[in-house]
Amino acid sequence: MKIRNKLGLLIIGGALFSPAMAGGAPAVNDSLGRNVVDEVIWVVGDEPILMSEVEAMRMQAAQEGTRWNGDPDCVIPEQIAVQKLYLHQAAIDSVSVTEADVQGQVDNYVNYWIQMAGSREKLEEYKKQSITQIRNELHDVVRDQMTTQEMRKKLVADINVTPAEVRRYFAKLPQDSIPFVPTEVEVQILTQMPVIEQEEINRVKDELRSFTDRVNKGETSFATLARLYSEDPGSARAGGEIDYTGRAAFDPAFASVAFNLTDPKKVSKIVESEFGFHIIQLVDKRGDKIKVRHILLKPRVSEASVDRALARLDSIRTDIQNGLFTFEAGAMAISDDKDTRNNHGLMANTIDGMRTSKFRMQDLPAEVAKVVDTMEVGEISAPFKMINERDKTVCAIVKLKNRVDGHKATITEDFQVMKDLVLEKRREEALHEWVVNKIKTTYVKLNDRYKDCKFVYEGWVR
């Protein structure tokens, strides 16, 4: 599974860059199982690569079933070395990622692992670490991976291909090398938000009021409460802090209150946004940007409310099937999904900054993909429950508008697919050339036993 492979590699990285490896020279087992003292096996610039890093990556790969394309003794240190080159250039070019983005990605990985393990407790037992320790260990690994990705994007940002280049490339491709285009679908959706009972809203507001009271009395700090209770995964670990951000990036209701705060010692009134209920504390203002802390709590939806929303959708589906109105008209008039309501319910997919109505099955929300997989074109699904991108429970029905089954690409029907293929090839060639040139201008020292390796990039051995 594609996602699992990516996560598996990140777990390997987690072992590779473990904080426990930062100090001293611990004993490690080499590939023959011998107990040896840790040693520096490569130096790239002023950055050492330790045997413990390579062995940790190898052991984790074995646990995850990862296969290396070549000798792991050569592949692993080269991968580490290449990342160090990108990170060094990122520091020179001031390429970075935000703390909020890093925390969000860490949370995505941890939540996925919890789901795969079955529970938080099972994950902690498997990793022999607490969830907090897992998050802390992942933080720098994720930051370095994301920074590397941003640096790679910057290096190839200006590379483009012309239609003529695409046609020439396609014409030279052997038949057995023509790419297979996976099944693509177009889906319309009509949603209903289950109503949250007033009692639950009151519970959340009372809890936020108690937080405000505790801060005002000096019993604890706002940041501590945010770490303990905030349900915003992107900021909770940082004490609820959101770095300097402009008004447009915030929910309008949140921004209206946050930008009117003037006293860092004060806690705002309770604010309702599309994500839930917040209290906010000002940290600093700088021009038209603010730095704030916030605590987010999300009211829980009851099963009874979900059942009522599903029943209403079932009635709407029946009316559409009986010809009282069309799915498109229903989506525009009834749907709670503001992102699709004005487009007749048609879902939109963003790929490399381009919006399209076509989705590969793996790009759809999991709940939608599961339903659509067995549907016929024009069919309307039974009502189902899902979690939307704002982490809210919604109920939905979907209509399969179109399906193009998987097939070998043709230049007339799949020009964009072919263009993407050629563009990716050009970018990879440019990145390869950049790494080779970077190696030439970077101090590199290898342990003698690596000098007979078959590396992907030339120039390591001098």
C-alpha cells in the first residue's frame, strides 16, 4: 500500500535520527551481528554519519519488510549523505518549513500508526515508547524530510516541458513501457451536518471558561493547558502557539477576535469557528501579522444526531430517485458542504496546484472511495458517515458521475499524464545533476570499506 510504504520509511528515519544517537559512542551490532563500538563511517561537509545510524535504519527496515534497491551497506549511507546535501543547501537558501506544518505531519503519522496498531497502548507497547516520546523522536526527522522536499521543489521549480517534447518522448517509448493510467472517477456529494445538542455545546464552553479562570487566577499557564487539552494537533504540542500569521490565513471569526487582542495577559472570549470553539491569548504583533496561542475544543456529535442526519439523507435520496428533483439541484439547495455546493456537488481534486474533478481512487476520502468502488455511473449511494478534512463528522450521499477504467496511456486521451511523466523525468535528471555537482564542491570522506560500492551518484569516492 503506497501510504504504508511512505510511513514505513519514516519509521526507519525515526530510528535513524533517534535523539538517543546524538551523544557518546554506544555499542551497536554490525551486519554480522558482532558487537562493535560506534564509529564515524562517512563525513559530508562537517556532518558525520555514524554506523549506529546505518544499523538502526537497517534493523527498522527489516521489521517493516522494506527492500533495498542494492546493497544496504552502500544504499543507506548514500541516502543519508544526499539528504545532508539538500539540508545544507536549504540552510544557505533559507528554505524552511513551519512548525505548525511539521506538527501536523507528525500527528498524521502517529494517528495512522495508532490506527494500524489498533490503539495508543498497542503502539506504545510495540515501539516501547510513550506517544509523547514517539512524537518527540519524529519531530526532527519529519522537519528534515519536509525541508528536503521543499529544497527539491525549489531546485526544479523552473523546469517545464513543451507539447512537442511530450509527443517525441511518447513516440520513442516501447509498447511495454507505456504507463498504465489507473481508474479515475468524478464524484458528486451531498452532505448533512449532524446537529450538535446544546447540552454538548454548553459542556465545551464551560470547560473553556474553567481554563480561562485557571489562567486568570495564576494556577497554571495558557500554554500548559493547550498542551494538555487543545484538540488542534498542529499547535497543541507547541503550547497552542501559532507563529506570525496574516489575517487571511485564519477562520474569519477567529481572526476577528485574535486581531483585536491588545493585552498578552488577557484571555479572549470564547470564539466559535468552523473547527470548534476556541479561547485565544495574544503573544505578539508584528505589522499585519500576529502570534497567538489558542485552545481548541470540538463538541462531540451524538449517535442519535448522526442517525437523524442519515435518515434525512435517505429521504432526500428517495425523492431524487422518484424524480422530484435532481441530485445537482439537491446539492445546491440542501447540501451543507460549502466547497461543492456551488458546483452542483462535484468534488474537486488539487494536484500540483491544478484543480480537476478527476480522482484516482486512492486520492478520494477513504469513506467515499469505499462506497464509490462498487457503484455504477449515475448511481446514488446509500447514506454513510465520514470525517471531513476539517475533522468533523458529516453524513453524505454520493453520485458517481463518471468513471474511466484503467488503461494504457494514449497521447490523445492522456496527454496530461504523459506530460507529468516527462516533466518528472526531467526534474529527476536535474536533481541528479545537482547532487553530482554538489558532491564535487563538498568535503566528503568515506571509510575505505565503502570505496568499492556501486553508488547512484558519482563522485563520492576520490
